[in-house]
Amino acid sequence: MDQECLKKEWLKSEENQKNFSGWDFSYLENKWFCETPSWDYQQLVLSHLKKEMVLLDMGTGGGELLQTFAHPYHKTAVTEGYLPNYHLLLKKLQPLGVNVQFVDEDDLLNFADDSFDLVINSHESFSVTEVKRVLKSNGLFISQQVGDFNGLNLASRLIPEAKKDHFSFHLSLVKEELERNQFQVLFCEEDYLNQRFFDMDGLIFYVRTIPWEFSNFSVEKNFKELKMLHEELKRHGFIYNLQHRFVFVACNKK
């Protein structure tokens, strides 16, 4: 396939990504693979969640994972900072009784002190002191996070000017901050996971969906780098990347 045909095909992939909503990656089925962490975040939450608890899910996305917990809606609150998802939640969850709040800055949660028995957070930024404020005494904070080393392998090949100013977001430093703020860490783990993309359509869809890791990427701007990755795909049958994840369960001892 000549370069112009490749570019047209990849521009279609870029345009198709605009249909993405919620946090639904089902489009990528059979287009990628990523190792799973040694823990199961969903089961970790379920093992601590009780029906009588007041629950906050920070950065709930489209609420897909939240709804698998089947927690009473009137005891559930969510935050979301991505406007398309927020509007989706207003239509989907608010009518059911869920307290839906738009939060642009995660260090400013729009809830009273001591509001929640359990705060959960999957891949959303957070302020330890703000989570502590809204948690009741002995309340739990459960979070799975994307560490600073996530995606660097791919980003360095796709966006040559990409730079990272610091590498402070990993388990040991977050654990230290939690303990400094009188949290007792009950469980924690950290994994580095192999990720593979099996076609360019899936790669472009993924990269366009997480612009905070692949800033200023576009097919037009990064066509040269995409061609090199396309050659890698032809040689190996996949394009390699590395994911960085960590998780913790912490109890608020205030």
C-alpha cells in the first residue's frame, strides 16, 4: 500500500475515535493485548464494599465498572472531569439516585467532611489530603493507578519531542504520602505489564483516546513515526508497549 493510501486509512482511524464515549474500549477487542495485573481491582473493591456503606467513585468514566458493584444508588456518589462522560452520567446515573458531581480539580471535592465510608478510584488523579477530608474515621481508600513509567516505550517512538519532567508517581512514594497523612496501608502491589497492538487502527484509536500520555499526536503530524511503527508491525506482527500499574487499600486513621 502506498503512502497516500496509508495516510487516508489512518486518518479514518483517527476520525473513528471521535465516537468514543464513557470508558468503553470494546472497539479494541482483538486489536490489542495487555497482561493483567496480579490483583483484580473489581474483586478487591467487592471484598471490602458493604451495602450499608456510603460510596464515592472518583473519575467513574461512564459508570460501567461502578454498576458491576450493584451498590445501592442512594448510597453512591461519583465524580467525573471529562464533560462528555459527565453529561452521559447525568442521563444514565443521576435519575437512578446517584449523586453526580463534575470535578475539574481532584484536590477540590464537592462533598462535606466525613461523607464516605469508602472512596474508590481507578486511574483518576487524587489529593491524599482531600480524600482524607471526605472519608470518615476508619474509612477505606482503594485505588488502582497508572504509574509514571506507563507508555513511555511507545511514546518515545511515536512522539520524538515527548518528555517527562518527573517520575514521582509510583507505589513507594504514594505509600509514603499516605502514611504521612495517617493512613494505614493494608494492601499494596505494583506491576509492569506487556502490551501489544495488532493493527494500526487499534493503535491510533488508543493513542487518540489518552492524549495526556501522547500529547499533540495526530496522523498528519506523526506520519513519519507511524510509518516506522507500521514497519515494526510487519516485522513482528505487533507493536510493543509497556504499562505501569499499582494498587493499594488504605484505612483512614484520623
